[in-house]
Amino acid sequence: MDSLPYSNDQIIDAAMARGLHADACRDHALVAWVVMWDAPAYPERFIARLATNAPCPYVLVADTLAGVQAQLPPGVTRSERQPADPPEVVEIWFAG
């Protein structure tokens, strides 16, 4: 296995994302997937990081925005990036 940019990051697949998302929704009032482009640890790639009350170590990774969006769990709702978001944030998907 390749060494990951952040030692606690865990790159997951769509099936694992669905399970982690369901678990997070049971335990937290706010669940989101933060989609980022060209984050320092993942240059020139798109990632979606699970977030509850804080960012989680679980990330989906893809070469394209459509590729990372296709891996997101069903039933999430897209929110445009806000001016206060860090520059690498593209969009945020919230649990419905």
C-alpha cells in the first residue's frame, strides 16, 4: 500500500462511503462530504472528505469532479462553495 499524504487518512471506495455515511447520520446531526480540488496532500486531484462535527480521516479520491461525485452516497444535497471557504473547497454535499 502506498504511503498516504496524511498518516491518518484512509482512502475509501463508494461502498465503504455509503456505510460510513449511514453510521455518521445515526450519530451526528450534521453530516457532509467536502469536495476539494488540489488540496496540499492530494495535488491535482479531487477528494471528498467526510465531515461531522470535524473533518474525518475518510476520503474518496478521483481525477475528475464527476468521478468523485459518482462515489458520494445517495441522498446527499449539493451546496455551492461559500466565499469564506478555503480556496481548495469546490462544493459541499450535505446529508438530507
